[in-house]
Amino acid sequence: MTTLSYPCDSTPEIPEGHYSRLCRREKGDWEEHDPDQLEALASEMKDSPEKRKARANRRTSITTMPSGYVYFGQFIDHDITRDNRELDKAVPSVEEIHNFRTARLDLDSVYGKVPATVPCIYGEDGERLKLGPTLPAKCVDGTPIAWSLNDLPRTDKGVPVLIDPRNDENLIVAQLHVLFAKFHNRALELIRNQPELSPEPPTSFLERTRRFVTWHYQWLVINDFLPLIAREAVLNDIKGPGSKPRLFERWYTPADAPVSLPVEFTAAAFRFGHSTVRGEYDLNDCIGGVRSSKIIRMTKRGRGITTHLPANYVISWRKFLYGLPAELNLAAEIDTFINEMLYDLPKQTEEAFRFQSQLRVADFPPGAKMIPPLPETTLKRGSKMRLPSGEEFAKHFKYDVIDPALLFPEQKEFFESGLKKRTPLWYYLLREAVVEPNSEPPIAGLQLQKLGTIGSRIVAETLYQLLHADRQSIFHEGRGWKPPPFTFGPAGRRWRIRSMSDLARFVEFRP
């Protein structure tokens, strides 16, 4: 078994759960795809300015979610699943693969399963989460920016002190981790002054604050995040009185914990976010037009950080969650095109990832990519895990199969020779989001683009199951809980956190 360790004293993590399948073949495993065809498909998925222009000319009535939710999805993923296997170690026997996260929406990637075992992520009081200082920097116009506590806690060599180091794999997810840590610290102060917001038990303010933060997080996943990515009809069917899941045999109970996450979710449906990454982002009022490759590089792993994050790279959430349309970074569409920035990583970033993976330069012929492009890795991992094809999944659950002419408008040879009737599930779900009609009412004349029906089902039912199986979730211990109104700041300013925008505004507010 691959071992992982907590920070502080390197105590080994003990995995609680494994993985599972929603769609099983009657006999044996689903067939593997030809690796050469998958490489060709991954190459076809590489986006370009010309492709984007052609799509924009064809689709003028579509809008997308704010980009902050793209990375919130990644943050959620890091909270519930980690199998830690490299591509060449992916296997069909997914039931034997350990999940090193709790498979609960419990923020264990922020807090740790038991705070007492990871004291180094907490301050001297044992209750506040540590934050790291940024380095003084300058805006593009030369305006100086002072240091602030807006970075992850790091060692003097820049190594992040985190439960899950993946939360430092790109700048935006790292800043989301900082956002939740700051939310915890502010909520701790809030609950000391207004203890009725999170009453006993438990008795410790740390645990009462953790519950307050975690229940907000769970509520936001269900009521803010999911409605932006999943079809309304699917969500209404799932949350209706007496509802039954369509993909799972039944709704789970706490007796089913720990949940074995389905690989159709972890290795396909919940990877839709890869297609929504933009080529560049405006980070704040100080620096804009930052390429996605730089977003990846501005981490310790990407070698863009030596000791701490420069202050001019601190995210303004107005640009990612709640700004005016003209200043907001909107996500790219959910489709089968992956931004070229995720194919062409800078040399120093590739070398950093090679170093982290303990790969030798000698293992690669001249000119070879040391890291397979992200789409190629995703497609090959799904094949090695023997995921069903999109067509096989649809037939198994009695959904209409997408017409091949809509799946592959350009009849490439590799589609005809093998992928046409057995489309990789990840690709199929991305394409479903494009070709399936959306009858939901438009917003300001624009249709909010979401996953298709099958993709919506896989993601929504899985996330709901995590709460059904968690005795301490808002579906059980917190049944009926809703984000409470409270006062904070001068003149008793009133707050209520019912969206990620509300959360960011509350954390960014300076009394």
C-alpha cells in the first residue's frame, strides 16, 4: 500500500475507505482503450485561439459560472478523494485502492481528522489555523504592496504545512485554502462573542467553530455549487420528498460509512473542471492577464515560490466570485476542449513535477514531454481503471445514447476504428454538456451552461450520498440547519453566508 504522512511529526495517514463502481459489467472488466487512440484523442482536445473563435461565432447565448467555482470544485475533490497512484499504477480492481481522504464533506483536508494529531497547523492557542506571510511586492505600475497574512503556512524553504499538499498545486486552490482558514479564524472570534451560533455540545470552541464552518461548507456545496453545474431537473428529482437515487441502489445512511466513492465520479464526471480552465486570469487590481501555466507555477511544487507568495499574487475574490460582469473571470465552457496552457507547461514547471515524482531526465528521450498532457493522463487513467464507455454507462442506466455524429462532428480515423462506439466516459460526459438541449430559463437572456443529465446525475448523487452517510452532516446531526444570520463589525453589521460570494465578502471585510 502506498503510504502518506501527516505534517508535524510525519504520522502515517491511515486510509478509511476504498473506491467502487456504479456500472459493473456482468462478466469481467470493461475493455481497455487503445493507448495510441487515446493519445490522438487527447491531441484533438487541445484548444487554440482559432477553435475558440469558431465556437464563439456559433454559440452566442451561453454564459458560464464564475471561475472561482472551478477551483472550488477542485478544493472539494481534494477534501473527499486521494488515491495517490501514478498513471502506471492504475488498476481495474478499484475496490482494493485506498482513499486517503475521509470521503466526507468534513474539511479534513483543512483541519485534519483529529486536530490533536496535527498541532503544527494550529497557532499557539491550539484553535486558530496558521496562515503564512506574503512577501512585499509591487504592482505592474510600481505601486508597493505590503506583506500580509494571505499565504499558506510554510517552512523557511517554502514547503506548505498542510494536511493535503495538493492544496498548493495551483495558486487559486491554495488561495481557497487560505480563504477557508481565514473563515475559521474569524468564525472562532464570532462564536466566542455569539456562542448561540454554534451551541454545545461539543464544549471546545475549536470543535464548535469547525462544525459551524463545515456545515456552511456542506450547505454551499449543495445549494450554491451544485446548482451552477448540475441540471435543475436532476437536482429537483434528487432533493424531492421520497426521492430515490437512479445510479445508486438506495440512499446511504451513517451505517454505510465510510463511503466507497465511485470511480465514474472520481476519474470521469468530477474532472469536468479541466475543460473550464481559462488561458489567463486577472488576479486582482494589481496584476492581470496571468497565464494558467503561471497559476500552476506560483506554488512551491511549481518552483515559483522560494519562501512565501509575493503579495501581488494574492487573489481578489471580486475577480473570481462576486464582481461586476466586466471584471469577473468567467469559466471556460464545459466541453471537449482543454486550454493549450495545460498542454504546454513551462520547462521549469515540468522539471519540478519530474523532481517531485522522482523521475530521471534520462528516462525521457530528447524532446519528449516529461509530463503527459492532462487530457492524456485522464483518458489513460480511466482506461487502465476499466471505466465503462459513455455508451455502456448510458445503456446500463437506460439513458438515450448520444448520436455518434454529435459526439464526433469530425470523423477522424481513430474515432471510426474504435472510439466511435466506445467513447471514453470522461470525453462522453464533456460532450454531453454541449449537445444536450438545456430547457432551463435563461438568466438575463443567457443560458447558464452546465453538465448534461448523466454528468449531473453522477456528480449530484455522489455528493448527496456523502452527506447521507455522515452522521455529523447537515442531513443528520444538523438536519434542518440553514446558515444563520449574525452580526459582525461596526454598528452591528448583519451577515448571512449563503454563497461563496457571501463567504468571501465576510472574510475580506475589514472592521
